[in-house]
Amino acid sequence: MNMNELIIKKRDGGRLNEKEIRYFVEGYTGGVIPDYQASALLMAVYFNGLDHDETVIMTKVMRDSGDVVNLSEIPGIKVDKHSTGGVGDKTTLIAGPLTAACGVPVAKMSGRGLGFTGGTVDKLESIRGFRTAVDEDDFHSQIKEIGIAVTGQTAHVAPADKKIYALRDVTGTVDCLGLIASSVMSKKLASGSDAILLDVKCGDGAFMEDIESAEELAKLMCEIGNADGKPTAAVITDMNQPLGNAVGNSLEVIEAVETLKGRGPEDITELSVFLAGCMIFLGGKARSREDGVRMAREALNSGRGLSKLEEMIGRQGGDTGVISDYSLFGEALCRADLVADASLAGYIYQIKARTIGIASQQLGAGRTRKEDSVDMNAGIYLHKKVGDEVREGDVIATLYSDDEEKLKAGLEKASSAFVISTEPAARPEVIKKVIGI
């Protein structure tokens, strides 16, 4: 068996068996198979897909490539949440603390860059001193003590996925149903939580652009999780415009804090409270999903969610002063406003999420290569959303970067993201469908 044979077989539409999948996963993870051959096979999979059995096998092999965490010593039903990625998605920083504040332990292992901006781990590292590398004993003790911990995916948990995803991220092979499902679920099944909530994005800025594809992915991941004995549910949510107003690392953390203070944008607030409500129900603390949402809303209004986030930041070595003083995040060296000219006057009909995502990446907020670092202060703040009126001279968005050339490129890209109409447009519904709960 060799990689060339596997590449040709998948290129020509063949089905890979367990032995072949294991050969690829173990060989690439072990450094025997080079990037260029792994990339070729991933591209063949991207075009020809993985069937149900291949996806299940890929998930199992990647899960078993490292340690499977045991959280049984931690009391309660541990609930994990995962988003398939989007633009401006900072819900973990809001829903997690709200869930923990309602007595459900949240054991969260998060990843880095999703292309457009950093992942949850990158966002948290914009807080001075915050430790995203937490050893197993400390991870367990923190959840016992305060009910929540967010750590980076360690080298020992699904290491195959970590290496394969980093390659997919920079080779245009992320948005493939079978690869997404196996990537997400291999980590979730290895991370030790008792129940899993999936936030499956749908729209222009998501891997799944139409609701049918999003539903197919959601059902597949729920099947994998439930078959492994972990109750798994999914929420299909809108990504036809950026979520919230902030896109970027420190900008998104600030918006998460503002949301927990009750001052967040309507869409990010609605979605975060709903996700937390689902997690509270999965964690056995609510009689129904609706009851869970009520509990999450109360935790938001009372400030208990904000206190829980502050507690987590402090417990993981971060500067809790950022809760009240946003200047502690630092400031981008360069900024520019996108000002509406006559062509942008009217009502915002659409904000192309993918275009905003690419613009933020050009500003330095995301990665184009797996070795890249991210600019924590780079990003975009949207002053207008779909349905808002824009008059000539209005500031539609403010862009931030540490590099003038990157700022110029990002500004040019962002200006093409806005579609204007002469009549007011309806604001999109954030929550499209719920599966399994």
C-alpha cells in the first residue's frame, strides 16, 4: 500500500476501507506521509466526498490517534459545544459562562484559526496572561471548582485531526461534509464530555451555504455522537451576515463581555442565550429546552454569566481587568473608516459574510498558512447591519490593523461586502432549525 495508490483510488471515485484510512491518518500524523501527498488525497476527498462508513471510520481513527479524556471524576453531566465556524462567532465566550452559571459543567477544548479569524483559543490569548495550555489535572480541578474551563486542543487529544485540519485550513479543503463531520466529532468524542451541542452554520459565510447541506451535516454528526453513547443535538444558525458587530480577536472578546453585560447586539445575544439554554437542558438542569433558555436569560440579566467569565479568566491566569478596561487589550497601529458614498446610500440588504471574513483575514486577524500568527487587534467593527438605513457620509464599518498595506487591502475588500436596496430589508432569523432536542 502506498499513498499514490490511495490518491488515485479516491480521485477516481473509489471508497477507502478502514485499513487504507488508518494508513493515511497514522502515516501523515507520524510524519511519514508528506504534506503534498496528504493535500492531494484531501483534495480528492473534497471533490468525491466520504460516504457514511468512510466518515465513521475516519472519525474513529482520528479519535483513537491519541488520548481519550476521562472526565468521570467530575460531578454532573459535562456538556461541550462546537461551532462549525463562521464570521464573528464568539458564542463560546458567552454561552459557556451562562451554562456554567446555571450549574452545568462546561469542559471545552477549542482550536485555533478557522481561516477568517482566530479560533476561540486565539481570541482568549488576546487577554494578557491567559493560559490556553492547561494540563489535565488543572483542567479537571478548574471544572470542579468553577464549573468551566476552555483550553487548547492538546497534542494528546486527536492529534491526527489537529495536524490534518491545519493542512485543510490552508489548502481549500475545509468545507467538505465528511471531513468536517469526522474532524468535529473525533475531537468531541475524545474530549470526554457527556453530551454535545453543535452549532451548524448555514449561509454565505459558512462551510454549508444552504440549509439542506447544513441539515445533512448536523444529522450526520448527531448520528455519530449518539451512536457513541453521547447525547448529541444540533442548532442550525444563520451566517448570511457576520454574527454580531465585531470580527477579529480582541474585538470579539470585548463584544462577548459587552453581551454578558446586557449590552450586546441582538443577534449574538439571542443565539448565545438559546445555545446556553440547550446546553443547560442537555446537562440535566432544566425540564425542557425552553426552561433552559429561561435559566440562561436569567443568568445573563443577573450578571452571573459575566461573573463566571471573569472567574474563568482569572483562574487561567488572565488579567481580569479587561472586564472593565478594554484598553488593556492594546490598540491597533492603524485604523480606517469605511464611509458610505452615494452608491452605498439606502438600506443594507445583505452583508456578504465571506467577504467580510476575507477582509479581516487580509487585515491580519486570520491565517493564510498554518505557520502564521494572528494580529490580535486586527479586525472589523460593523456599525450597520442588514435592515439598517445608510445615508451618504455614514460610517458603515471601522477597520483595524498593524500594517498600512494590509489595512488598504482589507478596506478595499470590505467595501464590496455591502448590498444596498431602496427599501428596508427584513433582518434574517438567527436560528433556523433545531435537531435532536
